[in-house]
Amino acid sequence: MMVLATAGHVDHGKSTLLRALTGMEPDRTEEERRRGLSIDLGYVWTTIPDPAEGASARSAPGPAPATRPAPERPAPDDHPAPERPVPDHRVAFVDVPGHERFLATMLAGAGPVPAVLFAVAADGGWMPQSQEHATALDALGVRAGLLVVTRCDLADPGPALARARTALAGTGLAELPAVAVSARTGQGLGELRTAVAALRNRLPAPRTDAPVRLWADRAFARPGHGIVVTGTLTEGSIARGDVLHTGPDGPPLTVRGLEELGRATGRSTGPARVALSLRGEAPRDGLRGTALCTPGTFTLTGTADVRLAGAVLRRNSPRLTVHIGSAAVPAEVRRFGRGTARLALGRPLPLRIGDRMVVTEHRRVVGSALVLDPVPPYTGPRRAGGLRAEILAAHPGTPDLGHETAVRGLVRTGTLSRIGVDCAEAAPVAGDWLVSAAERRRISGAVTEATADGEPADANSLIRRLGLPDRALLAALLPADRALREGRIVRADRADPLPAAARTLVAALEAGLARGEFLAPTPAELAALGIGRRELALAVRAGRLVRLSDTVHVAPGVPERAADALTPLAENPFTVSEARIRWNVPRRIALPLIEHLDRTGATRRGPDDRRTLCPTRLTRENST
């Protein structure tokens, strides 16, 4: 399906042209038909086959199926040939009002549509709202469409066409093919259909696997259908049963029904005009002007850094209105310089890098805004804007993986994907983290400096000093001659991350255990060795000590050897004193040791404070 929006001055025959093309009435309300003036958006459609498919193919009002199977023909090997879909000939039109009072409505209809039918009346010529619509379409980045000179039965279309060409020079609409028509007599309608078919073949193919961002241009309640929204699906696919969100905090909305051009369908793929019946709770402010998105694929943001263009560069107004999709949102402007600024939006929007917004002031188009960063960093005081302006001025204006990684230093692929960056070629260093070359050098230099004296450096302290959001990044970005062992960064050629004093203590305890002694240094002995809580904790994390209590640390293997020593007492419950005698240790070691065995299940404490060896342990011992 192809979707086109109309544009042009009020009373230049846009709605009349669509009636002649489609046989349908674009003005939906009685007031519009009575006044002969479009007030809200209208929607009509038809089928326009390619002329090359045969002279007998004729356009007819109403929708046609997206595809129909071709007749099966037997292949040379007698296997049936696969069905081949016929190109989709449907053309949908969004008719927009041309009066200056309804500029926001015009932008809501034209915003998501990739191509335009720009109408200029032969007997009216180029008018103020013609220029307003042309400026808005140029700001939206619309580059495809047709320039239609209407009412050519009432005046020579030549002067109006020449004036339109002059006005459109220098805009993205300058090279639009032109067609002169008369909706009243039918003159030129055949040429217009041919031009529409040719335009369809020139439009780029949309991404069918893209996440959905459907801007709702109508929303209402319909008995038996619940909430109904309509919009232009530019890319991606929607199917019955899909869940869409208006934001991370918004309630989920389930697609219970789906229509294309008035006909029910199970799945719709953009570009298409669709109507969705939704199950769920609508936002308090309604759905019109909001975007329905595939969950987890967009970032809802209230701040965006942009590149401004047009008359807005010469204005100092701090408050403007920005239009994107079907949304119109007030925005406060903080200008950085070099044509860049930060917009604080009146409500959050799902923006992506490269999105184009129309900027208006008092219902007049004053320029455009190109989104460069939908999730900008904190910039600081006003004087910091100059540096931010330099960074934004170098932005390519389109999603670029290399540029975004370089500018952000540390960023997740999920963050970039949600703002429109293709991360298929990304190479994360840890998890989904991407790191710029400059950030790699900064981290490597800090690690080298922290361990330059040969002593281990505490990893947690270094992570905090570097401001790393994930501790896995430090391990992944260590220089080749450094290693992370049990929370300490050491030289790779050093096997033991423990300080010298801690290594001496561990060696003494291990030697005692080899002699059958269950040793544990006193706090005074630890202080004399220069060993504090930090060194003890490091040794415990490294598996070089076992912590029995705050003041009692023993060599690994002591609890197991202590449990084995209690085997002769297994026939009857025993006291702590009896265990202490078996172990030949003072009470300050015996109590924490027996409590450790209780916690690990090697012993079981009875109500009389006596212990028994765990039955599972006895079974294991007897089986060996």
C-alpha cells in the first residue's frame, strides 16, 4: 500500500480531487460538508494499477487485497510453482485541512506520511498557506510526491505552475513531477493516476522488521470494539494479539482487532493506513497525538538536543511548539550556539536520532529541528553550552554506531538501539557495553598508574574513581600486564594478590594445620603483623582464610579436619568442652568453630546445648 497526504491552500480543490480519484467522501462531518471546508483529517482510498500491467487494468474505488496468489503452473519437474504475490495497488490518502487555523491538524496528518499531493489551483495560484505547507513539508524532510495544478478547466495552469516552481526552488519539493487536472471535467485524471503509480515505484521499500511507532491521528471509543485508534504505519508490522505501549509507565494495550482501509486483517505491514481496536486502559489525556510502540524498542524522553534550521535561528523566543508524527508539544529552548539547542518538551516523546520536527510559534511555521541526541547528558551551567555546541555541530545527523560510541565513551547497545542506532556490527567488551578508544585509554592509564608501585590496587576504589557503571568493564579493559584477582588488581606475573604480611600469616596457619594444629591469631597478633580488616577480607575472598567470627580466622581445611576429629564422639551427644579437648584449642576458638559446624550442617545442636554429628555426615563417613 502507498499512503499520500494532501497539502495546499484552503479551497484549492484537495478534497474535490480526492472525490474524483476515489469516489469516496473525505469530509467526514456534516459541518465540513455544509461549509465546504476541511476541518479535521479525512481518509479515502482507491486502487491504481501500474500501466505496464495492461491497458485493461483500471482503478476502482475501495480497497484491494494486499496480495493475491498467481495461478499455479506446473513446473518442468511436475512440481507446482510457488505462489507469487501481485504488487499491492492500493493507495490511501490522508486529506488535510488547508486553513491556517488548522495547521497543527495538517501536520498531524502529513507528519508520518512519506509523500504528498501538493495542490495549487490554476485560478488561485500560489497563496500564503501554500507557502506555509511547503515550509512545513520541507521541515519534515518530505522529498517525494506530486505537484497537482487543479481547476485547469477554469484557468491556464501554466502561470500557477511557474509560480509554484519558483516558490519551491531550494526546498526538497523543488523537483516534484507536475500534473494539471480538472476534477470537474476529469481532464488529467488519467495522467495523475499514471503519475501516482510511477511515484509508488520510486519510493524506497520500508523496513518490514522495524519496531512499530504508530502515531495516532484519531482515537475514539466504539461500542463492541473498545478503544479505536487510526494512524499511518510507516514501517514494521502489527498483528492481532500484539501488545503496544505508549511509554514504559503506560498500561499495555493489546491489539484485539485490525483493519486496513475498512477491511479486517490479521496482520498489517507498513506503509499502510490502519485502524486498531485495543484492549486496555487508555491514558488519561487520550491517545490522539501519542505513539503506540513495540515494547522496549524506544526511549520516551522529555529532553532532546537538536539542530535548528529556518527562521527559528533568528528568533529568541524561549518557548515554541514542536510537531512530530501526530503530536504537538510545547518546548522550552536552550540555545547552545552554531544552530544547536536543547529542547525541554512539555511531555515525553519516543524520539530517535534523525527524527525531524516542525517548529511553530503562534501557529506559524518558523523552522525545523533535527534530533541529534534523544538522551543527552547533563550539560551544566550556561557557559558549558559552547562545548556542547561543538560536539553537536560535528554530529552527522543520522544514526551512526561509531560516532555515538566515540561521543558517549561508555554506552549499552540497548540504549543505542532504542534511539535508532543499528548495533548489528557492534562488538561489546562486556555484556552489552560498548567502549570508545578514548575511554579505553583513560581506564588503562588509570589502572597502570594505580599499580605502578608494584602493590595491588583495590578494584572497588578504582571503579568508583573512574565512574564505571559496571564492574565487569574494569576486568574487560585491564592492560595485558595486569590481572584482577579477588577484588584486587595486580601485575599479571604475580600469582598472589595478598600483601606480604597476609601471605606470611596464611603460610603460618597452613603450616600449623599440617602439624594437626587449629591455629587462629589473636587481634593483638594481627595488629603486630600490620593486618587489618581489609587484608583479612581479601584473604577470605581469595579462599586463603576461613572466617569463623569477626575475630577468629583459620586456615582452609580446619572446619573439615575439626569435624573428622569428632568422629569418636559420634555415638553419644557431646559438649563443647569435650569437642575442645579433642581439638586441643582454647575456648575463644572452640566456640566459633563449633558454631561454624552447626551452620554448615556438620553438627546439630540439641536443646541441652549438646551436639551430635549430622546423620548425613555419619552415613558418608561409614560408606568411605
